[in-house]
Amino acid sequence: MAESHIATEHTASHPALRHHFENLEQQREAGTLGMWVFLVTEIMFFGGMFLAYTLYRTKYPQAFASASNHLSWQLGALNTGVLILSSFTMALAVYSAQTGKRRNQVVCLGLTILLGLTFLVVKAIEYHEKYVDHLIPGKLFPGNPFNPAKVHLLPEASPNNVEMFYWIYFAMTGMHAIHMIIGVGVLSVIMYFAARGRYGPEYHNPVEISGLYWHFVDIIWIFLFPLLYLLGRHLEHGG
Amino acid sequence: MKAFETFETPTAARVNYLNAQYGLKSWLLTKDHKRIALLYLGSVTFFFLIGGIYAMMIRLELLTPQGDFLSSATYNKVFTQHGIIMIFFFLIPAIPASLGNFLVPMMIGAKDLAFPRINLLSWYIYLLGGVITIYALLAGGIDTGWTFYAPYSTTFSNSYVLATGVGIFVSGFSSILTGLNFIVTIHTMRAPGLTWFRLPLFIWAHYATALIMILGTPVVAITILLLAFERLAHVGIFDPAVGGDPVLFQHLFWFYSHPAVYIMILPAMGVESELIANFSRKNIFGYKFVAFSSLAIAVFGFLVWGHHLFVAGQSVYAGLIFSFLSFAVAIPSAIKVFNWTATLYKGSISYDTPMLYALGFIGLFTIGGMTGLFLAAVAVDVHVSDTYFIVAHFHYIMVGGTLLGYLGGLHYWWPKISGRMYPEGWGRFSALVIFVGFNLTFLPQFVAGYLGMPRRYHAYPPEFQVFNVLSTAGASILGVGLVIPFIYLLWSMRYGKRAEPNPWHLPGLEWRTASPPPTENFFATPVVTWEAYEFAPPEEMQVIGRFKEETEHA
């Protein structure tokens, strides 16, 4: 009790303390809880699309498997690895901030950003392949109408539902990519301030909660990868 | 009365949140939750006015059975726009974003909400959503009904569905941010000594509301976004033409939009608990039951959306379960009504304007809630689906509940917000006019609906005319009743009697500081040593900090 009182006195005049908080501890609690609540809203946001995916995959299993088999699981797996690695470097960045190692912190944040960009580049390559194969659904690109000729259709798979799979694929991975881009932006700002020595053992909440966000976006991908890329491989081989 | 004698200095001489800074910039860039609350108050009033104009057009059209005032196409747009403006831009933000924004920090003894910049951002997002929607209305309007059912909205409607959808998508984020701010603030920023069970019930209600805001709104956001893409690029999951299922849209839409009804009514219930306890000068009956019933409504509210799909081809078994759960949600609502009534018993009740609204609320909410039970029964619901019975039912909840709660709360806290008293005589008069006008408008609609008058048509069989004439007459009275407070509240901001810090002599934290409060709400961080609604002799209700600066400077 006495100890926490001393900590309170100590941080009550910290330059990062905002006027409406009593001390840094309260400010940190608020920031962390705020991010968790925000992530809950994100789960609900993606939840709508996961529901649509589940419904139509159950309804049209053959079409979804056919469309899924045409995705490059190699690139998907590569991206999964890239993101897991980026979560590791992000965790190291938070640790470096907590222990006050400025140089490590900047390097780790930089690595995380680079890995995030790598993910986006691989994603762009995949999107381009779909464009070339005429697999962009609907009239998203006028003049390049959807044509499932390149997709090996399993029996009972209707081209209409293959198109629907690709729409769900683009909606979910697209929304995920937007979150990645925002994450890269946020981490760049954090890296800028980290380089100027703003974060240390006393005050590092922004690094922590950006890390929470980054891990969350990674976890979304951990769900997307098997659901979208791996769902019907065995059907292709008569299993 | 010793404690109150510390306020001898005229209140205007002091620096408060209203006169701390002047100029447009000091308002548009403010991070003070009280100023943001006023920004919201102004904007929701503006949207209420627009929605009200559409309501009057509907009532004028329905005065005669022929459908001669508006064409059917225009009428479709008018009722759609009435619904969209009233629901998304008035009812949902009305109490939480204005009264809640003002009072949540004050009632828990905090200097501000946890994230003041996000709070300001939420207002700008709301405004942006509003501007986009108004653009859609001016450009040509929207005619899908406020429910946007696919495939009409995605394929067949020739109106501005896309722009309106974007407007609602955007404004949803203001709701999410407000909810996030409330949850974090209530968890982390309560004053020392203010335990969860010492919180005013207004706070519990807003906590429950915030839960719905953060869990429900993202779902409707993604739904509307997918709908917009479906319309824009003809890619989709809702339109049967591409193999989609329009019932999926209805499920996703109502997964938010039914709980949204509780976003509207829960804050009003919070206001109601404050008014009933404080104007009976009694501790509320069954504090914990009222507090947890708010959470129960928030939880149950997420499990009943299927009662909007009884006639949409949902399976019979799903219908049965949703019917049962819809009955279940009546339990926490009834707990509240019974506990309010029990609180009145042997209380020293005063019939000031806020209390008149509160008593009206109990009656109207009870009618709205009981008719809700009719609709939860599948067989009855099939009979009255898409009739005026439904229209009357939800107006009893939304207008009889939310609007009355909002007006009651606005009068109750007006002295704190503006530092001025409103004219009590006019207040009581308009409360009565609104009550009479409201009932005259919507009671006949129950009958017309039960007899089979369908909603959303501009013409109707002549035998329903008598109900519609009554309804239109009531709407005119209601309209007049709503204009009166608008005028006298504006008038009182300049000419009203100056308010004491605690004009109603109540124990709540918000009454233990100046009217209007200083920018940081209290002169010293309050330490709470009393229970909620703990009525003590006035001299024991200490004022926090006793306006230290003043006594020092004097």
C-alpha cells in the first residue's frame, strides 16, 4: 500500500500525464482497457463476415472447396509465418520499452513494420494473380468480368457460388489488409516517438496497446488462413 | 442549511465551463465533455426537427384515405427518412451523447471522460455521417424503409441507398467511440470511495448501453458496408440472384437493430431511476435489482432479434425460441417498473416538471412493454405484422419512453447544464400537452392496426379514417407541446432565474459542485462516503471543495 502511494506521488507530475487523470497508473489502466474494448468491437466487426462465411460454406461446400483450392496455400503459409514472426518482434519491442532499451526498441519496431509491409506485398501479389485469372467478383473492376474458367470446379459446384467465395475472400482479406495498413501507420508513429526517447520503464503504454492491436490483427489472419486457404484440399484428390 | 451558505457569491462571477473560454474555436476544438455534450445536444435537436417535419408530412398524408397529398413514391421516401433520421441521428445518440456525456464524469467524480479527444472525434464522426445522410436526402432521398431489406435495397430501389448507407456506417463509429469511452471511464475513473454499488443507476444504465453500443454497432457497420458493395459492384451475399440469402441480411441487421432499441430505452430508464428516486426523496427500491436488470436487458436484448423474422421464413423452432426469449426480456423491464412504483410508495413526491415526465414514462413504457408481449407471441405477431399495431407499439417505447426520459432528464439537469432555471409553470404545462398529444396520436393506431391497417402505405380503406384523423390531431398537439420547451429552454439560457448549485436539494455528486460546473467539474477530487440516493438533512450534504479558489481570493 505504502509502495503504491510512493509510485503515485512519483508519477503525478510526469510530462506524459494528462490533466484529467490522477496518476500514470490510472492513465495506463484506462489506455489498456480502452484498447481491449476496441478489440472487442473489432471481433464483432469481423464476426459478421465470419458468420456469412460459415453460412455459405455449409450451404455450398463443393463450390467453396473448388474456389479455395485455387488460392495459393504456399503464399498464404508464407504470410502466416511472416505475421507470426512480426508478432514476436512486436513483443520484443514492448519488452525493450518496458526495460528502457531505446535502441532495441526502435530496431524491433522497424522489423515489425518491415514484416508488416512484406505481408502486404505478398498479399498484393496474390491479388494480382486473381486479377489476371479473372477472379475479381462482380463489377469491382469494370472490363474484367468474373470468369471461373481457371478454377477446377468440383462436381455440384456452381460458378455463382465460386464468385461468392471470392467476394467473401476479398472482403475478409481486404478488411484485414486495411487493418494491417493502419497498424503499420500506427507503429511508424510509435517508432518516431521511440527514437526520440519518449518511452521508458515509467511510461510505455502507447507501445503496449499498439502491440495489442498488432497481435489482434495477426490473430485474425491465423483464423483466415485455414478457413480460406485450406478448407477443401482433400476433396480435390477424391478424399 | 449551513452547507449551502457557502454560495453567497453570485454564480456568474465565477469561472465555469461556459465562460472559461469564448469564441467558435473554443467550442469546435474543445475537449471538455460538457461542451461536447452541448454540441451533441444542439445537433440531435437539429436532427429531431428534420425527423419531426417528416413525421408531420406522414400525418398530413394520412389525414385522408385517398393518398392525395404525397405520391406513393414520395411517401415511401418520407417514412423511410423519418425513420432513419429519428433512429440513427436522434434516438440513439440523444440521451447517451448529450446527457450521458455531460453527466457520466460528473456523477462518478471524474474530471473528464477517459479519452477526451476521442470524445470530440465521435462528435465530428456523427456530424460527418449526418452531413452525408442529409446530402442523400437532398439529392433525391431513399425509399427502402429504415430497414434496408435486400434485395430491394441492393438491386431494385432507384434511390440514394448508397449515400445513406455510408452516412449510417460512418455515424455508427461515433456510437462505438462513445460506448468505449463510457466503459473505460466507469471502470477506471470513479472517485475514491465510489464503489460499483454506490454508483447512481444512471451510470449502470449507461454502462449497459455502452456494452450494446460496442457489441452491436460493429455488426451493423459491416452489414451496411457489405450491402453498399453489393449495390455498388454487384458482388454479394444477400441477393438471391447471386446465390445469396436475403434472410441473412435480416438476421445481421436485426442483430444490431433490435439491441439498438435498448440503446434508446436503457439510458432513458437510467434517467427514470434518478427522477423517481430523487423526486420521491427516497432510496430506490431494490437498488441491485434495478442495476442488474439494466445488464440483464443488455444481455437478453442480444438474444431476441429473431422476433423480427417471424414472417420472414425463419424456421418454426427458431421462432419458438425467439418467442420465448422475447418474453424473457420482459422480466428485467418489469423489475424496473415495479421497483420504480415501489419507490414512489410513501415517498415525499413533488410534482416538478421532470417528475411529470417520469410518471408519464412509467405509464407509457408499461403500455409499450405490454404490447411488446403481444408481439412476442408468434400467433398474434403473424396477425399484426406490418400493421399500425407495430407502429404504435414501438412509438410507445421510443417516444413514450426515450423522448419522455430525454425531456425529463433535460429539465432535471438544465439548472446544472445552463446555470439557469427553466420556467416551472410552462414546463408542467408542456409536459401535460406532450402526454395528451402523444396518447391521442398513438393510441388509435393500436386499434387501427389490430383491425388490419397496414403500415407503409399512403392510401388506406376509408373505414380507418377516424383513427387517422384522431392520430393527426394528436400529432399536432404533440408538435405544439414539443415547440414550447424548445422556446422556453432557449429563453431561459438568457433570462431564466440563476440556478443554485443544488436547486433540488439532492445528494448526487453532480449537485455538489457549482451550476454551471467549472471546467474540471469539481474544485477538489471528491471522496464519496455515502450510498446512492442517501437522503440526509440538507446541512449534511457537504459541497465538495466549497469553491476553494473563491474563498481564497475573497
